Amino acid sequence: MSIHYFDTTKTFHLTARNTSYLFQVVKEGYLAHLYWGKKIKEYNHSNELRFVDRAFSGNTVARDRSFSLDTLPQEYPSFGHTDYRNPAFQVELENGSTVTDLRYVSHQITKGKPKLDGLPATYVEDIEEAETLEVVLKDRLTNLTVILIYTVFENFNAITRSVRFENNGTDNLRLLKASSANVDFRESDFDLISLPGAWGRERYVSRTALRDGIQSVGSRRGASSHQHNPFMALVSKETNENYGDVFAFNFVYSGNFLSAVEVDQFGYSRATIGINPFDFSWLLEPKEVFQTPEVVMVYSGSGLTEMSHTFHELYRTRLCRGEFRDKVRPILINNWEATYFNFNEQKIEQIAKCGKDLGMELFVLDDGWFGKRDDDTTSLGDWIVNQNKIPNGLNALAQNICDMNMEFGLWFEPEMISVNSNLYKEHPDWCIHVPNRRRSESRQQLILDFSRKDVCDEIIKRISSILKSAPITYVKWDMNRHMTEVGSASLPPERQRETAHRYMIGLYRVMEEITTKFPHILFESCSGGGGRFDPGILHYMPQTWTSDNTDAISRLKIQYGTSYVYPTISMGAHVSAVPNHQVHRNTSLEVRGHVAMSGNFGYELDVTELNQEEQEKISEQVSYYKEIRPVIQFGHFYRLLNPFAGNETAWMNVSPNKEDAVFMYVKVLAEPNEPYRKLRLKGLDPEKKYHVVELDKTYYGDELMQVGINIPAMDGDFTSIMWRFKAE
């Protein structure tokens, strides 16, 4: 790991674990991108920039028709001085113009990685783990200073980037666009991978060829969203799980984002990612600073599996924080799909007691425990116990469950407010709204204005009061609608388009204060399931409810796509009742268990209603998961069969020391007279002998990976197997 600057050529060479990243200061102080890819020993400009006269490409340097920003691969491009492509940022001056001209001024290289004030980011525990480069650029007319911040990690093929804008002039400036990273590639023969979806089918995998013009994914919903994840990757055409170049970007942010790739007239491709400029602006008064969120950039020269391993390990160990980061997660039972709003204290205790008898470790009381919450039309914001349902109070209920040797968890939706609530009656201006416009509701609720300090302070107070009132060790933090009529009663007209980003800053502050105040609580984030499964939230809450869709067959695609970026330990996965409540499909308890055991395992059904055989099966699943839990949650994840490509799915987890592995295979639909299937496994030690527990057979790792292992014939639709491999 190192960052070098070569003064003779004005070239920067950043090297992470097995990655090099190069750029150069060229004519008149512009930054030109040179290379990003596999680590090289020494750079001697074998791909040096070539300057030629291109028709209709204006010339920045007087009397030099060979130099144009329109043809230069740039590091952080602006708009207005001969570059007609998508800019990384845009600033409006007081005279209404939007032309800027950034030039190199200086740079600084330091050990470690500084924090981003008020924003989530990756971190280091030792300054020797990383080095950081800050490159200072300046627009001399306005005295706008732009600092490009790069951090390279010693142990990961990852580089993080962000940008700080400083108004060192005397006039107001207005940021209209402020991307966190830009990379100009001198080729465009890539496929673009993204993770689109919708509620109930989040993070499906999309792969399309780049074409001329702009392709983009993003969110304008006030959240990273079910519809698109803040991730994109450019991959070579031949790239698969094991082979090919991957250039991946993931935005550490939970609000509006835009990731875009533009292929220009010369076959170059420009990748840009950051806050979505749609309906965004930020007034930058003299001496004020604006810091963009972080982007994690991962390079893999060995396909998608290596990319995923980098994201997984980096996020598990250097993005997630707190005492639960390195702990196995408890097996829980949640009452939501068991009872919805229709429960009482006795029913909750019955479910908890039965769950405990079956070996579960945590009971979670979901929506409906507060205010007058008998349906989803009321009481959000009134975090007071519903005495009709819980007459003895939350503390007594929680204590009774703890006395069963069961932990107690609770559902909240802190960011929302019901129109039918005491809080709304007291403070109708505390929601996000625009004067004289209707307040559109979604799920009969509005969004609290977390851009306001007084609102954040009150919610911190109310949530903290509940968390102090009972022995609570788990919180499910939900968020069930997206932004409309985006405005704040606390902001002046010239700052209204700052509302969505200020909301995120406020949310991060609330999460930081509450999770710091209650370090003994395991927080799981949720947004109608997986609507805010992003690295920004993972910084505060180390796991996320992957999707409200608990159907095992649907989850094959959802969990597969999620695994591209996010570690298994961050994925909540539950066994629910059948017919499934989202897609009305019937699947066996076995296949539901196998799919859910491929994440953070739990149950979401009324176990008291099951027959003895079903309860015995659940008891066996719980016991089984306790044995494999360390491998699932802390092992390396390998995708074997793609559910988007056929009728089968398979994946496996392998412990870091390669002593243990867990393999899962699911066949969706039965086929007549089908061929026999064998699968080659991955990640094992070729020199070790592995005992397959369920088969009571032993094979060397090289045989399992090179020859493969037979998959038994299985009858009927929706069938599965899960096998353990133990090194002898």
C-alpha cells in the first residue's frame, strides 16, 4: 500500500492490495485519468496521453489546437470550458453563469483515513491500514476550492473517494451538482451491471452492454430505494464469477443518488456517481463547506466473486461498527406475519415461549404495540405503550420474556408520523411538506422533517425513553414511505432544495446518537423490507431486513442479487407461513429453512399453531443453524448457480480457514426425464479432505472443486438440499 507522487511527470500512483490507480497533472494544471486496474510495479507512461486536433472540440490552451477538455480523460470534470460531456459537478455563480475552471494547486498525503463529518464512511482501526491523498483544485475567478479525497487500503482492492467544496471567495455560490467520484475510461467495451427491483423483488441483477450516450440508474424518492441500489459495475464482456475485469462503485449514502455512464464520440466512457442533482442545490456562502458522501470503488481482475469478497470483508469489518460487528447474530422469532396488529400480551408470551422451547433466542415485537395502533392509519410518532394490548406495560412484558431466557426486541418507525396522532396535532409543521400544497399520504403516513434539529431532538428523546424503559436488546428500525412535496418549514426559499440531503444528515445524526447511547442493542434496518439496503445505513445498523417478501423461491433471486455487494451477515432472512403472504406460494418447511439459513436466520409465523411434526422440524432447523452459523455469517460466499439464468440456484459459504463449508442447492420446478446434475464447488482447500456430514462420505477438496459432486434426484417442485463439509 502506498501513494506516490512523481514530480518530474506530475503523476500520482495509488496502490491498494492488488490495485493501481493513476492520474496526472497535465497542461495548465488539469487532472487527467491514466489507469485503474490490476496493480503494476512501476508506471512509465506506456499509455501516455495523445493530443491531436479534433474537429469541433474547442481548445482550452491558446494556440494549441491539439488540447481540448472534450477529448481529455479527466479526474473530476467541470462544464463550460470545452468539455461537452457529463460534468462531475456544477456551480452557479451570483451572475447566473455556471462555468467553472478547476486547476491543480497542491496535494497532501497522510497516513490513515479521516472521518467525514456527519456522514457514514468506511474507517480504519490503525493508521497503517490506509493512506489518504487530498488533491486541492481551485477556480481562480470565484476562489472556489475543491478537494478530491482518495483513500487506499492495504488489505483490500478498494479505493474510497469523496469531494469537499470550500467557498473561499466573497460571493455566494450554489452547488447544482456534486458527484463524489468520476472515472474516465479510454474504452467502452463494457457491460453495465446494476441491481434494479421493486418492493418485494429488490436487487435483481441487470447486465446490459454499454451504448453510445448516457445510461444511468438512480433514485429521486428520498431513499436509496427498492427500485435501484446505489451500486454499478463496469465489466469486460467475458467477465463471469471467476474471470474478467470488474470496476465497481458503491455509494455510501441512503438518499437520492445517481450513477451514470456516458459513452462519447470517441468510444471513451465516463462513470460518475453521487447525490442525484435532480431537485438538488446547496447554497454555499463565503467560508462555508460542503462534503459529499463517500464512494467505495472496487477493482477485481478475477471476476465477480472477487469483487463481492472485497465488498463483503470491507463492509463487515471496516464499515459496520459496534459490539455486534464480530458477534454471531441471534435466531429470532418475529410476530408480524403471525398476528399483524391483532395481538395481546398473552398471545405474545405464548409465541415467545413456544419459540424458546424450539431453541430460538430472541423475540421481536413488531408493529402495533404503541398508541392506538390497531391498523396502519394511526399513532406513528406517539411512542407510548398501547395499554389495551399490553396492560402491564412494556417492561413487564419484556421482563417476562427475558425470564424465559429469551431476549426481547422491538419494532419502531421513528422517521414517520401519522396524521391521526397526537404528535401531528401538536406539530403539523414537523412533517416534510410544501405550503399550500396537499400533503400526499402513503400507507396513511407522512415523513417527519429530519432536516430540523428540533424534530431530531424530540425523536431521539422519545425513542431513547422507550429503549430505557425495558430490557430491549434488539431494534427493528423501519421506514415505510418515500418523499413527496419535498420541503421544510425551517428552511428559507433559497435553501428548499437542500431539504432531502439535510434530511439524510439529520437521520444519520439520530442514528449515530441512538446507536451510541445503546451499544448493547442490535439494530436492524428496514424500509418496507429492502428499500434502504445500502452501505450508509450499514454504518449504523449492521444488518438489514432483506425484503418484505419472505417466499423462499422469491428470496433466491433477492438474496443472490444482494450478495453482489452486501455480506451474508447483513441479510435478515426468515421462515414464514404458507401459503406465503406475499406471493401465495406453498413450499416445504425444508426449502424455506434452507433459504433462510443462508442469511441471518429467524422465523415469522405463529409457531403455536403448528403441529408436532412441524415444531420438531423447526427445532431441528434451529439446532442445525446454531452449528453452521459461524460459517454462514463470517465465511466467504460463493455463487454457484444463477437463479436468473435457469431453474436452479446454488451457493456456498466457506470458513476463512477453509475448515468448514455449507452448500445449498434449490431446484424450482420439476422436469420430466431430466439429466443428472453435478456441481463443482468453490473456495475449499485442494489439499484437505472434507467429510460431507449428510452423505457420510469424504472427498479431497481438489476433487470437489475440479470433478464436482453429484446432486441427488429430487421429486416435485421447490426442492432443496443443504450439506455441511468438515475438514478432517
